[in-house]
Amino acid sequence: MRLMSELLSELWRRPWRSSLVWPIIITNILGSVYGFYWYRAQLAETPRYLWALVPDSPLSTTLFALALLLVLAGNRPGLITAVACATTIKYGLWAVGMITHYWALGGPVNFTEVMLWLSHWGMALEGFIFLRTVPVPGRALLGASLWMIFNDYMDYFRGLHPYLFSPLQENFALWLAAGLTIVAFIALVRAWVCNHLPVN
């Protein structure tokens, strides 16, 4: 536990340290591959032109890895970084909430769900950690917010949301997603304000 605490402390203070950022990039890529595999049945039943709206978590971790690579290559943070950070926060917490809700409904606590629960906590955490270090442009903030709202609309009013553990979770999933869109928006606004303040 002490080692984990020290690692998290170092990640919070110096997230762009190469010994930390590269393992995070690799972990996100590997997690994305598994995530797309996880969505294989739903993707097979969805028209290809809508595929980008289905695998919410693996798409966000793919964008997160891409955003880190772009910044490391010298590109200024922009829309991809804003979307990546906001959606890893949103869908990380959404999955944690949905799994916890499923357990509260009496669902079995299986190894797979426990690992998904832990990994999605990691998603949300990395989104918060890196978002606090990058200057989010105003247009990127707007674009990321509109993407999340559009995705919520397509998920819950056009039926593209991820398969749920139980039909009893429909309303909870909708309200959780809407609430987390607001949380992610606030995180974006905070990054936009704090990272643009003049240094005295």
C-alpha cells in the first residue's frame, strides 16, 4: 500500500515524467484493445457509421493515449486532449457507478466485474490528474462538452448506450450519464480557468 501511495503521489505531482507517462500510454492502448473486444457483440449489431458512439470507454482511453502522444510530440493540447480527459473521467465514473449499482441490486461480485471496477477508477483518476496540468482552449472545452451531450442523446434517446447488466438499470444509467457530463464539464471549465491564470 505504501508503494501505491508513493506512486500516486508522484503521479499527482509529476504526471509527465517519462517513467510514468509511457506506462500509462501503453496501459491505455492495451485496455482499449480489450475494451473494443468487450463491445464486439454490440458493435456487430450496430451500423458501422454509428460505431464511434458505442464503445464509450475504450474510445476514451484510445483518445487519451493519442492525446498524451500528441503532447509529448510537441503539440499544444486541443480538442483531442479535452475530449480524452473529459470522457475518461465521465465513462470511468459511469462504469464504476453502474457496476456498483448492479452489485447493490444483488448481482454477483465476479472477478471480471471487480477488475472492470478497479480499471475504470483508474480511468477517471488519470483524466483528473492530466486535465489539471494542461491548458484547455475555450473552443476545445465547448467541443468536448457538445460531444458528451450528443453522445448522451444518442445513447439514451437512440438506444446506443452500452449493454447494461440489468434492465432495472435503464433510468439509473441515464441520470448517471447526465450527471457525469456535468461533472466532466466542470472539470474542463476548472482546467480552462486555472491553467490560463497569469503566473505572478
